[in-house]
Amino acid sequence: MLKTYIEIDNITKSYKQGDELVGVLNNFSMTLNEGDFLSITGPSGSGKTTLLNILGLIDNFDFGDIRHFGKNTKDLHETEKNKIRMNSLGFVYQSNNLFDEFNAVENVALPLILSGKNRKDSYQESESMLIDFGLGHRLKHTPKDLSGGEQQRVAIARALINKPDVVIADEPTGNLDKATSKNVFQYFLNYLEKNSCAVVMATHNLELAGLANKKLELNTLNE
Ligand SMILES: Nc1ncnc2c1ncn2[C@@H]1O[C@H](COP(=O)(O)OP(=O)(O)OP(=O)(O)O)[C@@H](O)[C@H]1O
Ligand SMILES: [Mg+2]
């Protein structure tokens, strides 16, 4: 039996913008299972990032329910949510959010160190992952000395280093050229093939979205 990693039931989410309430998700449900590579597409403002933030326990919602690994996580304390985020989820953002003052190895090793692993082992693991990602010659470079595609690969390595069950990627190829986007996308596919996990990826790139095995298209509400 395939494991269910994340389920959301009838979620409604709106934001207050001045005096107005802007609806983003309305009675929205979905399930993410082991082996899923789910692409999320839809126009700008349709709620892709909002949905990813809900799946990643970063944002709250107004109504509905959410479960991670069978456990209701809607009303969990922030410390508990943090634990799930740190142990089971990996995030890649459009702007890669790397730490400018850290080099590639240090950036990738951070989640390991934060989860209690000693520095020496963390750096070693991080180095070997970066070598797998074709960045063996860039280990000591800080983000400003890396190309966009290299930075994005470091960000993906950082998201995967803790072997998360669910990888949440918000336009991970947003700033990359076509060939580099495909290449970066391939790292997710490889990770998915080698691990029992799931990947959720928001993207404007319809060609890449089409390669996913589950597809979701969001529409803008109220238009
Ligand atoms: N913190 C916030 N406060 C108020 N409104 C917000 C907030 N975050 C998002 N919104 C609104 O919610 C809607 C959905 O935003 P979201 O960022 O999820 O869209 P998106 O599909 O990720 O768009 P894009 O493709 O441009 O990244 C937009 O109308 C946006 O203006
Ligand atoms: Mg977005």
C-alpha cells in the first residue's frame, strides 16, 4: 500500500487586503501519496505559493483540515510544526534563500547541523551530495560567486540532504534557462526514484509540469 503523506480536506483560505477579503482557496481538497510528483500550475496570483505554504505548515487557513503522515496538524503547536518541517519536509524557494555569508558546503550542511548532527559528518555528507549534483568544483564558493543554476542546485541539495519525505518546491527553475531547468528538474526525479518520498512543485513551465505524474491546475477565484 502506498503511504499517504499529506491530506487536506475542504480548505478555505483568504487574505485581508485593506478592507477587502480576497479568497484564494475555496473548499479545496487534495492528497499527496508516496511516489507522487505533483505539479501545480495556474496564473500568477492563483494561490500556488499559498497552497505550498499550507502544505509546508508555514501558513494557516480559515476552514478545513490538514493531516501530515496521518496526524491532524491544523492546531499543532509551533514547536511541533517545526519538528515536522525539519524532519520530514524539504523546501526549495524561487529565490533560493541561500545564506550569502556561507559557502556551498556550509549552506547544504545547515539542516543536518540544526537537527543535531556533528559538523564534521555534516560537512562530509554535504560535500558528497554537492559532488553528486555536479558541484564538486564549487564547494567553497559563496552564493554570489555561483551562477543561477548552480545556486539553485545548492538550494535543492540543501532541501534533500535530510532525506525529507516530502519535497516542496516553489518555482525551483523560475530564473533558469530551458536546458538548466530540465537539468535541475531531473534532480527531483532522481531523488524520487531513489527514495520513498513525494515531490510537489509549483511552476510556470508547462513543459516541466507535464512531466509530473500528478497535475493540478489552480484557477484564480473571483474573476
Ligand atoms: N500575505 C498576504 N497578504 C495578502 N494577500 C496575499 C498574501 N499572500 C498572497 N496574497 C494574495 O493571495 C493571492 C495568491 O497569491 P500566491 O502568492 O499564492 O499566488 P501564486 O499562484 O503563487 O502567484 P505567482 O505565480 O505570481 O507566484 C494573490 O492574489 C496575492 O495577492
Ligand atoms: Mg508564487
